Amino acid sequence: MSVSAKDHVLHEIAHLAHYVPGQGPLSEFVHHNTLHGEQHLPFERAIRSANARTGADGTLSESAFLAHLRSGRIRLSDLYEAIDDRPGLNPQEVIHLGKEGVTRRELLMALLLGECDPVSPARLSWLLSEDRAEVRLAPGLDEHARRGVLESLTEDQAVSALWRVCLKVYGLGDPRAVSPEEDVWSRPVESALDDAQALAARVVSEIGQPHGLRELVLGLTGEDLYDQAHPRLIRWLSAFLDEGLAPWALGGREQGLWRAWREADPEAPKGLPDDPAEAIAAALTRLGVPQDRWGGVLLREALALPGFSAMVRWRELHPRYPAQVRAPSDLCQWLAMRLAVMAPKVEAALHAVFEGPLLPLEATFHRHAEEVLVRWALFHEGLPETVAVRARAVVARVHDAEEDEVGAWHVLAPVVAGARRALAEPRPETAAWPLFRLCQRLGISARRLLAMGEEGRAALTEARMSFPWAERAMVWQLAFEGRTRQEVLHGLHANQGRSPARVPDAAFQVAFCIDDREEAIRRHLEELQPQAETFGVAGFFGVAMRYKGLDDNKLTPLCPVVQDPPFAVEERAQDVATAAAHSAGLRGWERLGQLWQDVRRGLWGGLVASELLAPASAAAVAGLALDPTALSRAVDAGAARLVPSAPTRLSFLAPPQSPMGTPAAPRLGFTDEEQTDRVMGTLRNIGLLSGFSPLVIWMGHGSMSRNNPHLAAYDCGACSGRHGGPNARLFAAMANRPEVRARLAERGLVIPETTWFLGAEHNTADEAIDYYDLDLLPAALTPAFTAAKRALEHAARRSAQERCRKFEAAPRRPDEAAALAHVTARTLDITQARPELGHATNAIAVVGRRSMTRGLFLDRRAFLISYDPMNDPEGRVLEGILTAVGPVGAGINLEYYFSTVDNQRYGCGTKIPHNVMGLCGVMEGAGSDLRTGLPKQMIEVHEPVRLLLIVEANPQRLTEIVLRQPELSELVLGAWILAAAVDPADGSIHRFVAGRGFVPWTPSEGPPPTVARSLDWIPDSDAFLPPALIGGAAAAGGARV
């Protein structure tokens, strides 16, 4: 095998890897842009490219957008604004229709509202016969359009006349007058050879793009080779990737996927090269695939099982991941394995079709051109039933050697060629119907359609064709997002000046994660205790580390995925005796669980265990059915008795001048200088440089629920999909150290001696809050802590009340106790598919002072990032914040976006049939691909709008930062996120418009409503709510509500 062929394979695999989903194992789940491989492209180009490659939808459907229009989530004014904003539409241009004219704006609105696309013959038949569309006006016409169509006629006269004219324009008759069997479908051509040879040449040229090996065989035989190959491939790759779920491990995994599979699978072809790249090149060469098409073929093979390809690729990119160390794999080995299985099947299928030598393919297809024409039209393109029946019969007879092969194809090819040509001619459903509906939307009568002449009608048709669904979809999307933008910007505008920049003499301060789920508890806290001051900061709190908890057996990163920290922190027990008791109990609990797993999965153990443990199992099933909460608590209580708790401290101190660690060998702890850097940086970022309260709580967050494979997707994205409590605890411990405070003072940041930092963690699922190191809390601050704890618990109960309206099974308008009981029960129920809703509904991110959003109801849709522009004259702090939180917020938002617009392709479908595979992924049933993206239960209430990033900054400065930072440029200029600026100098608001930059925004609607408290604005329904102003005291920092 030549070096060039092998190198070409490796080059193509390196390129196609960008298009493989970026999701890793369940334990490492971190939100990211689903189309990360195309983020260098503008958003619109990327979704069209992905659609061409995978068939996945990049926006909601037309029917979904129209439903939003009917419900009021989109308004006509939003559509007009979207048309005016969209570059290249030229909305004021006049399209001349004979003596009449219509603006492109009017035409685009008609197409958006008119459902003017072609329909299927069956659909048209139903519309005409059942819906009586030929005598009834289209639904939803405005009065102007109705009058224009009717003129002086009755409805049935005017509409039927218009339909007849639309048919006449294309020389068509009534589609119901002649059945398809008697229509032009079966008109043969005199000679099909030219058509056949052109099609045969095109089929060969399209191998790799757009067709892969499977599509080639499917189009010629109707046989899907993946139905044969995938069960086998899935079985072997699942065994290789298993991380401990299988009772028996596949042997030889340490040799790598390619070699382990060849040794273990008795059906693996013999004599394959040891080098997987050489094996790929040999297989493609043997099949006759030209080298310039290899990349396309390999991409389609990789995306045939995108979930498994994603898992292999993720491990390849994380060589230190323990499972990858034990069982190394990469895309090259996986694709070699695929082709080793697929290539013989492809070769056999083609030999069955074309007897004799296959190579070169061009010559073979040319020699059998008429056969290729019939087969491809039948199995790939689709034929009318009368022709398809004849074609299937010939294929069957030729297969069974009952008919002369060459003669059969020669006789049938002209019939098939005639049907294909007929399909390309204007048809009632493809030409007359779209014109009929468009004329009604524009108010054009039959008389006026005739009067505009052939040239005018051609201009109308051409204008319709120039605005296909892909273009209309983006206008709908912009309008959908425009409604959210208008509501939010109106709320921010109305809220200006209602709160001071800082809360004077704050009773306590709480720094939450920027997570959108924390928006509600912050808002409720400030309503209940106006003297509380809250901040938002990325939930790793600036202390990126590798963390090992007391019960952990390895270090895990607690930081954004783009960071790879060389620092380790360990949680250690304070007392030797309690530590020993805790460790012994933990080992016993783990052995008990392992014993149960071993027994039930063993050859005979399952049968014995089912007999011996039947009473206990029956009781457990009854508990799950009758009171899963009580059962879960009983199990927890048993575990607590067996595993006694042990007081702990974090070990995070490193001596001065300690050598720096590496990600592979991290150093334990931070030096005093490193701690000071992190505390200073985080406090500066959020603007907390003065005005410290006596108690400052750092609130990490996480989510706990039972039987939830996607648990990591509910945790803190800034902590690599893990809990942020350890980071909050570490930051508080650093900030309390006298050595750190002394160094901070040298840098000009003085923290009063009376101020104490306290770490905590908020469980966003059941609203529980845990506090760390309370035994170190100064006695003088006990009253302050008690008051803060009481206020936070009250705010958490109100947050639970607010969340209940989004749960269909929750009580309507529950009191605080009932709401908290409900959300708690959801987390303990192993049958619950929706323990919480995660980031569903996220739509905006606000970077600025809390005064921008304090006292403003944002419906749990906002990431809130604290930043004080008054302390950042040159914008350096802002640049650091945006480069850190911009990609994180965009990744969360875009994963929810794509999983919502096409949950079957970009998401992982419903949780109901999911089974965990090898502890690393989920599949449907026992033999599907690994499903990537978010399950349906996480996105059901989500609105797929791109993140609106609102920054309190001068528009020019914000532009400079965006242009300077490549990833921000991709996101903003590529329209992956939307942007707006609020100038701190005068409060003016500017929104970013493609091709124009930041342009002034002015309010066009009245101020939002004002309510006394958030709960007064929440209805019984789960509908999205626009912003509302919360009564003055909470916003202004006045007396307790």
C-alpha cells in the first residue's frame, strides 16, 4: 500500500472528525454547540450544510411557526421587522406583474402566511374534495385580500374561477378528471439510452457526495446493507467501549479496537492489514471508489452511527480518560472496522446486479445504463405506482433468471424515462396549487391574473421560487427571536433607574452561578430581603482545579472544558477514627451493591436471587408504585447508618516556590500568590471591590435525581458538568485566609476583618442548600447567618412554586410547602423522566450590574453575569468575561436549540426506550446507535431562539472586543448568538444587525406591567411570560416585603 494512499486516508479522517458530534460519556456530559464543526460558518450556512449532509432541520417547521403566530408568540410586526432587517431581500423593490405591481415585502408576507409550497398529489386531492379548497377562500385571509379575490363575485364563483385560470396558465386539466394510471405517467419515450447513460454517469460521479456506499446499493437493489451490518458492528463496539456494566469484559481491549475486534470476531475477514488506515485504503480501492471521493464515503460511514463515532472520537481526544487508557480507540480504527464489514457486502451486492467485473465502475455502469436507469428510478427516485409495479416485476424475474436480462431492461427503460420526464413537468400540485394560494394571499382575482399576461405571471412565479422554505424559515426565526428581544429590551429600558448600582449596607451578599435556573431564587431572595445583594459569576468561581472528594477514587476537573488545570485539591477527613469508620462503611456499601450486581447478572445467580429475594423485591416494587419518595428516603437512611459522616476540610495549600504541576500530574494545592490572583480576579470581575457585608456566601450549584442517565447535563456547565459546591467552598476558604487578605490589601483590595466568606451549594432540583465549614463561622456572625439561611430557604420555596407551573403533573398554584414537596418528590422518584427541566427556556444573557435586572421578572430565562463597567475604563475585565462566559452560554443555548428543532436527529428522542450502554451512553432498546443531544423531556417547554447577549458597555468598545477575539467574532458576526449593548453613560440601547453593526434601539411598545411580587405575575398555565416590573421595594433596596 502506497504511503500516499494511507496519508490521504488519515488526512480525510482528520477533516471529517469536525463533523462528528462532540458528545462524550454520560459522566462527562457538557453542553456544546451541536454544529461545532461548522461554527466557522455563519449560522444560516451551517444549518443548511448540516441539512444537506444529515437531513436534520435547522429551524422549527412552518406549521410550528404559524402556530406561534396564532398564539401571539410571533406578531405580524415581528415578521415585517425581520424582512426589513434581512440583507438582500430588498423589501421595497416592486415586482411588475403586467400593468400591476407588488412590493417584495408584500410578496414575502404572502408567502410566509399562505402555505404556498407544492403539495403531494394525494394531499391536493384531499384539499379539493374534502376541504373544498377550489370553492373556498384560504383560511386567514385579511379583508383586503378577500375583497381583491372576490371582486363582485360570490366566494365559490371567484375561487373556482381563480383555480381554473391557474390550471390554464400551465396548460393543465382538472387533476380529478383523469386517474394517475390514465395520466401521463405511463407515456414512454422513443429511446431511453441518452437518459440512461446520463443517469448512470451521474450516479457514479455522486459516490461520496451526496451518496455513500449504502445509498449506492440501496438505490440499485432496494436492499439496506446497514440492516445487516449495524447489529453486528453495534454489538462488537458496545462490548469494546463498555466501562463496567457488562458482566464479562471483551478480551484483548488493551491492544486497541482494530486488533481486538479482528481477534475476537470469528466473522472478521482474514488477511486484513494491521494498519487500519491501510485497510481503509485497500477496501476503497477494491471497490473502485476514486481517491478524491474517499473523504465523502468515510464521512457518510462515520455519520451512519454518529453516536458511536462521537464516543470513539471523544475518547481519542482525551487520551488520559481511564477507559481510553484501558481500551484505546480512534476514528481510523472504527472506520476500518466498518469498512471491513461493509466492503464485502457492497461488493457482493454489486456483483449480484452486474454480473462480471465491476471495475472500473464508470464502464460497468455505462454498459448497464438502462438497468441502472430502471433500478435507480424505482428504488431511489420513486416512480408512479403503475410503472413501479412493472419495474418491480422485471427486477424479480431477472433476479430469478426467468427473463432475458438485456431485453427486459431495454423494453422497460423507455417507460421509466417517460415517467421521469413527466415528473419534471408542471403538475397541478407543484405549479397550479402554489400559484392559486399565492394569488389569494395577494388578493389577485382570476380576472387580474389573466390580465397580467404571461410575462407578469412568470415574474410572479419566479419571485415565489426565489423565496424557498430555507429563506422563509430564517425570516420566521428572526421574527420569533425578535419578539423575545423586544420584550426583554422593553423590560430593561423600563427598569432603568429603579435600583441603585449597589445595595448600601447590605445585610448579606450571595454570589450565585450565572446559571439561568438561579435567576428565580435571586429574584425571590431580593423580594423577601431587599437588603440582600446578589451577584452572578461563572460557577467554578475562578478556581479551576482537579478535585478529589472524600469518597472519590480519582481527580476530576471542576472548571470549563476549555481549561486543563495543573492544580489538585483534595477533601480530607479531619479525624482519623471517623475517617476509618466512614471508609469501612463506604466499602461495605459498595461491596453490597457490587455483590447484588454480580449475583443478578451471573449465569445462575439471577435465578437464585429472584427466588430468595422475591419478598424484598415485591416490597420494593410496591414502594416504587405507592410512595417512591418514602422508599428513596428509607434507602438513604440505611446508607447513612452504614456509612457514618466524617467532618472534612479541603487540602489546597502549596508551599511558596512549589514547582508547577501539569494536567497529567497536577500539583496539590495553590501557593498564596496563586490564591490571591484567583480571589482578586473573581472579585474584580463581578465588581465586588468594596462595600463588603459581614457575610458573603458563595453559592455553587448541582442537581440530584434518581435513575437519570443524563444527570451531568443538569449540573454546572462551568464545572464540566459537575457540582460547583467544592469550588464555592474552595474560594471561600481562600478568601478567608489572612495571608491572602494581606496580599489583596497590597494590591488595593481591602476586605474588612469582620467579613466572612461561606461556601454553599444549591440543589436546583429539590431547592435544598448545603453549607460548608459552618464550624469555622465566627460566633458573632451566627445571627447574620441564621437570617440569611432563613431568607434563602424562603426564596427556595418560592422558586419551587414558580417552577411548578412548568410541570404538567404539579399542583396548580400550590402553596410553598406543597410546591417544595412536589419538586423534592420528583428527584426521589426513579420513574420520573422530568426530575427538573434543566436549562429549558434559556434565551438571554445579561452582562452588567445587577441594577439592570433587579426587580425585573425574567421567567428563569436569563444567564446573569455581574460586571461593573465603572471599574473597567479600558474594557479589559469585560473582554475576559466575554471570552469566558460567551462560549459557555452559547454552547448551552445552541444544544437546547438544535435538540428542540429536530429532537430525533440533533437530540436523543424520548427517554422512555433508553437503556444505558456500558455506563457511557444511552441507546434505544438493545441495539441502536448511541443517542446524542438532549432527550425530549428536557426540551419540551423550550423555545428554540438563539441566545441574546446583552452587555452593559459602550457599543464601540463592545465591537472592538468582538473583532479582537476570534471565538466571539464567530459567535456574533456569524449570528450563532444575537447581541445588544446598553451604554452605561446614558442608558441607550443598541442592537446588533448583520451588515450594519450596533444600531440604536428605541421602544415601540408600552411599558411592561408592574406587580407587587413575582408570584403575582405567574398564571396557572405554563405559557412564556414577558418581563414584568416587581414592586418598588425589592428593586430599590428598601424595606422588607
